[in-house]
Amino acid sequence: MIQATEVTIVYRGDGKQTAFTFPYPYRTSGDIHGYLVDEMGMETEIVSNYRYDTVENTYIYPVQGDPLTADMSIRLSRETPLQNNVDLPDKLPFSLIEKSLDWIVMMLQETIYRANLAPISAQESAKQAALALTYAYKAADEAKLAEQYENVAKTNANQAKQEADIAASRAAEAATYASTTFAASAPAWDVSKTYDYPAVVAYEDGNSYRCIGTGVTGEAPSSSASWVKITLDGENYFEIDEEGNLMPCISPMYSSRWELDGNGNIMPREVI
């Protein structure tokens, strides 16, 4: 089980040290990248004269030459490729588990893509992506365990699917948190103010919008063609069941299109 959410660590040179510990979980040593950081904070990726000791979990730099001096630092970062390499048998429950992992990876890719469109804190985005990856790895571990013990897969199928659902829910939460962070950083929309591209505002429906016109005044972003929504919806009111059918979620949390009425039924959300 992966519990640490950190993915990077920085060491300051002292003129002596050449072995730097990477204390966090990782997939393979090839995912650990080193960067030299100067006094101005400028980073340069290390591409030669280094090696990684998988026994001691240490990054060796430089292999040859003088150690880093006090005016230089080295940053080690885990950079796991955003792709699902797990290939399970094409039958239940394995096909659903593999499909859930694929969805998790797609949500992570979309979260990072949308985050690049807005001035969201890089540190916050990294934390949310790391949190989603942690649960994705847990689901992958459950999938591998189910494949190894195929003879007891029927009794463990429900538990494995529950783990995959938890991972998908956590990934959706991460996407929601990222969109909420961006909405909080944008100024509130003012009905009396005139907007031009590329102005960004936070609207009363909880989303952020970018102006794509010029001289736009008094047009509500949620219904105007002069505005486009740029935050990510953490939709989780519906899910795919074990037969591939679209079903309502047992415990829905957020949707920009749906809401629960007084009887707990899913109803279209009132348009603001």
C-alpha cells in the first residue's frame, strides 16, 4: 500500500555528498529523474554521469568528478508515465478492473491537461495527481492479486471491484479539488464590468469561465456564448455496473448537471 503523497525531494550540495536517498515509493528506477538547481532556482535535468542504486534507493551524482558545492542543489522527482500497462484476462471481473484503471489514467491525463490551462499552483496539482495515483496503484495491486489467484476470483470479485470504485472516486475528488482551487483564484464576475478575452472569472454556480469576446457586459457566463467554462466537473452521479450498464451511484457527491431532491432522487439541477 502506498501512503506517501510526496513525489520530490531536494538536497543542498555540501562539497562531499554524492549519494542522495529517494525515500518515496516508485515503479522503476527509470522513473526517478534528477535536476540541478542553481542559486536563482533555475533547473537543468541531469542526463549523464549518474546512476540509481535500487538496493539502497539512492541516486548517485556525479559518478565521476567533484561533488556538488553549497551554491548548488539537486532535486529528485518521481515521474511515472501516465499510462496503464496492466493487461488482465478478457472476462469478468478482470475486464471491469482493467477498464476502471484505464478510466483513472484518463482522468489523471485530463486533470493535468486542464490544470495547464489555468494558473493553478503547481504544488497543489502535483499533490492531487499524487493522491489519485496512490489509489490507482492500490487498485492495480488488487487486480494483480486477483489474476494470480484466479481460482478464488469469484469470492474476491466484489472486494476487488470495491477497491477500483474507491480509486475512481478518489480520482474524481482530486479533479474536483483541482477545479475548486482554480475557481477560488479567479475574481468574482461583476454584472456591471466590461470583459475582454482572455479574462477569467468565478461565477455563482461554482465554476470558472473565460471570456472569448470583447466588450462583454452584463452577460451571465453560464448562459452566454461569449463565455466558456474552463473548470473540470467532478461528475459522479452515475457509474458503470458489472454488466456495462449505466446506473445511478449509491452515494453521489457532486455534479454540475444533477442534484438530489427531498426524497433522495436524482433530478436535473436547476439552471442558474
